[in-house]
Amino acid sequence: LPVWLAQAHSGLLALIRAEAGWCGRVLPSHAHTLLAVFMASVLALVRQSLKVAYDRLPQQSSTSSSGGGGTRHGATKVAILQAAAAETSKFAQGISGLLDSCFGPAFDAQAKRQLLSAALQPLEDWVSRWAELESAQLATDMDAVLPVDLSQKLCAPEASTEDMESLLQSVGGGVRAARTLALQAIHRSESVTGGSEVKAVAEALDSQLSTFVGRLTALARALEQQAGRNWGDAREGGVPPLLGCWMQMVVLAWEVGSSALLARVDASIRASLATSASTLQAAAARAKAEVLPDAPGLRMAAKPQQLQQILQLAASMADARSQLLPKTTAQVVELGDAVHAGALEVLLAHVKESVQVVPSMPEWAKQEEPGSVAPMPSFSAAPLPYITVVGEYLMLLPHHLMDALAAAAASAQANIGKGGSKSEAAGDGGAGEDGTHTGAAEEEEEVDVEGLAAQWLDITVTAAANVYAKAIAQVPHVTQQGGAQLAADAEYFCNVMSALHVVPPPSLLTIQAFAALPDDQFKEAASGAAAASDSAHEDTQVELTALRALSTARKIRLS
């Protein structure tokens, strides 16, 4: 269509030039009026023909996709209309130049403005619907990047760990592909509308991106459903079941929340809004001053309320708290919460299973043997197997996290090229004339594997410590000898935490410090610590809670 349009416009300009020459020679005194009437009739017919042609354009001329890693071929409706808009703008410029060359300033300025408006009108019929077109195109492209049925496949009862990892790997790079599609939509909107539809396009982007992030959240929910299955020897070698799958989700959530999606799209819309506001205001001013305007100027002069809304929105963006993508932002938070909860549950499963026996273990209620002179000191007690198993698991966790995260990052990187090609074919080539979108690929932020591994190690070990502390708080009775063993176990766990560069919580430090003390020393030290805690900052209340639980288990009343 754009090629045909260029040829048609060229033929029309030749026809108008010939008619202008004939009128100037035969009826010079009526040439201006006759030519204006002739051109208006021709442009009206052109508008009707182009309306039929544009209405018949399919959303996608041809498509071939394979889920998260397929390829797409064929021009899209928005891409064809974008090219048509450029040709139509050239046509209007050609008419202006033709009238200037044939008649100079003698041609009536108002008539010339009306003719230029008529030449631009075929695309104006689509400009007011541009956000709707972009929304439909984004929906199609997002479906190819992240199919809607992927979550159903992920939670299928027959799915193996290999199947699930393969499905999630196919999504790798999808976040960056979605970002590319969004940036292309912003660029197309600027190119076709001059920024007059920036507010509506931003709302369309928010709707489609929130849907995309919502599908990622659905993947996390589906994966969460698989956590209850019996995975047999999936924990062999200390690797938690589904760890690879959850680290894929961690990387996806990190990309969504980092500059890979939300921040870059938001920044691009803000930049487009700021540019459009000043450009459209100047164009509308030129139109009112009877300077021959361009299409955006004519549009804004005719729609002053729309221009005012754009100016108000641009002014509100000076406040960093203003949100252009509120729906997407809310979905990003929900995705982060879902991934955090699901991944942590898998990482803590082994810890919870090991310490669930703590409240009922008989070791805490052991009495001193008759004739013993003094209780066994805590430093001579060896940690029990239930806690050493947890310690060994946590010490191996950094290695497992690094491996799983590195594999997830590699799958995302491997799919970037596929996602980029797909979005380029679906859009406008993936780049604007200013290089904004082509440059984005060169500045890709690599997944911070080490940072994510350190973050999740800290999250998991800290949570494991809290799980262990809660289990200890449920012990109903602790003797002095049982307290010595409990202190040894707590000390071992705190040492593991220190080795992993994680700060032990005050609750476990309290157990370590007080559990092995003889009754009289315990009462004196604990009463003093409780009194100090009552008058101290709120942060010390965690220690006080653990201390009171321990004193209750030791059957010692604090003074």
C-alpha cells in the first residue's frame, strides 16, 4: 500500500500541475478558483478510496509464530499506516510546493490551508483511533511473546521439572521483547500523530503491559501449585525441588522491576510527553497565526481541549510521584510478592521439615544424672543432627543459587535475539530516526546474577533463622541440661549464618546466651536483660520475646 500510495500521489501531483498550467493559460483570471474546486473534488475522491483501502487492512498481513521464541513475518496494520502517514505528509508538502511554484503568494492562503487539510484528511480519520490500533497490535505481539495458555501448561499434573524449566526458559528474554514492543509503539505514535495521542497511547500501553505482567504473575501462581507435589529424589544433592524454575521467575521479576521494562517505558513516555507538549503548543500557535501548519498543528487548533489535557499532564509529570503506568506498577508489585513468596517457600521447605520436630524433641527435658556435680557446659555439647542437616543445606545454598540463576540469565540472554527479531518484524523495524530503540539493545543491562544470589541467600538464611527461632519458642519444657544442648544448637546455627555473612537475629543470640545458664544465674541475668529491654528501643523487643519464652520453658519466673 505505501508503494502504491507514493505512485498515486506522484500521478496526482502531475495531474494537478497540468491542470494548473491549463487554467493559467486559458482562464488566468479564474485559475485560482477553478484549480481550488478541481483539487477539492479530486482530494475528496482520494479520501473515499483510501478509506476503503485502509479499512480493509488486516491487523497482520501474515504471521508465523511459535510461542515465546518464534518469528513473525509480514507488515502490520500500524506499520503500513505509519508508512502511509509519511507518504501523505510528503503529498501535502508537494501540493504546497506546487501551488507556490505556479501561483506564488497570489494563491489565497485560506484556500491553500483547506486544500492541505483535505490532503492530510485520509490519515486524520485514523489518528483519533491510533491508541486503539496500538493496543490491538500490542495485544497480538504480547501473545506471541508470552502465550496466555502457558500458565495452564505449567501447572499441568503431568508436567515434569524438565518440562516446566523448558517452558519458563522459552519466556526468557520476553520482558525485554515486551519493552521493545512498547518503545516501538511510542515511536510510532510520535511519528504518525505528532504526539497528539500521547495520553491515550500511554493508557493503552499501561493496559497491555499490565496484562503482560499479570501473565507472569499467573506463571508464579501456577508454579506455586506444583510445590505440593511429591518430587521424590528432587532434593538429591541438596538442591531444592523446582529451584531452577523459581530462579527463572526471579530473573523475570527482576527484569520487570528493573530498568529492563517499567522504568524505561515510563521514561520514554515522559520524554515523548514533554516533547509533544511543547511541539504541539507551538504548532497550534502557528495554525492560529495563519502560518501554513502541519497536521498536528491543524489538529490541535481544532481540538484546544485535547491540547490543554496534554499540557496539564506534562506539567504534572514534574512530580516524580506521578504515575503514567499505574496498572502496570500495581501488577509489578503483585508479581514481586508472588515470586518472593513462592521461591522462599521452596527454599525453606527443607529447613521447615528439619526443625518441625524441635518442639517435641525429648533432649530439651533431660535431667541431670544423679551424682553429677555440675551441668555440662554448652561449649562441650555437640549440635544435634536436625540442625547440622540444616546448616549443611544452607552452606551449599550459595552454589545452588548461583548455578540456577546463571542458567536463568543465560536463557534470557539467548532469547533476546529471538524476541528482538520478533518485535522488530511486528513493529516499525525497532528503531526511530533518533536511534532510541536501536541503541537500547546495545545498552542492555545484564542480569546481576551475583547480586541476586547474594540477595536471595540473605533472604533465605534470615527466614530460616526465624523459622528455627519460632520452633524453639514452641518448646514446652527445657531443663538446665536441655538448655545447654539448645544453646549449642543455636550457637552452631549462628556460626553458619556468620560464615554466610548473614547477621544472626537477636532471638537466636538470646537463646545462645541464656539457655545454658544455671537457674539462679538465668533468673538474675534474664531479669536484668528484661528490665533493660523494657526501657530500651522497640528493636530489642524481639530479644525480650525469646527471653520470656525461654524463661517459661525453664519454669523460671522473672522478677
